[in-house]
Amino acid sequence: KNRKLQMKLNIGVILLIFVFITLSVLKVFNVSVEFNVTLSPGFRLALPFLMLISAILSYRAIKKDEELVSSYDRLR
């Protein structure tokens, strides 16, 4: 019901995911330099990026729904 709150919370989630990805990349880089190891790509590496994409898509859908509801209010 409260789409504006959903949009604000979703922006917070997007920012938290972005911070998590940034910190994870920095940590992996520091560990790989310290222990001289290489990163093997896998499914777990793609999960934060999938979370970010799904959060962005949900924000767009909520925004589109809000615009649709406001256009119906103008017609009344």
C-alpha cells in the first residue's frame, strides 16, 4: 500500500548491496595480494550482483506502479 516507503527502503537496500560489493572486492583484493592466491569464479561470486540487479528492477517496478496509480488519480 505504501509505495513511497517501499521506494525509500529499496534505495537503502541498493546502497547497502553496493557497499557490500565494494567491501567484498577490496577484501578479496587484499587477501589475494597477501597470500598470493587467485580467485576462481563461481556462483557465489555472482550472487551480490544478482541481488543488486533484482533490487534495481524492483525499484523500477514500484516506481512504474506509483506513476500508474497517480495517473489514475488525475483522471478522476
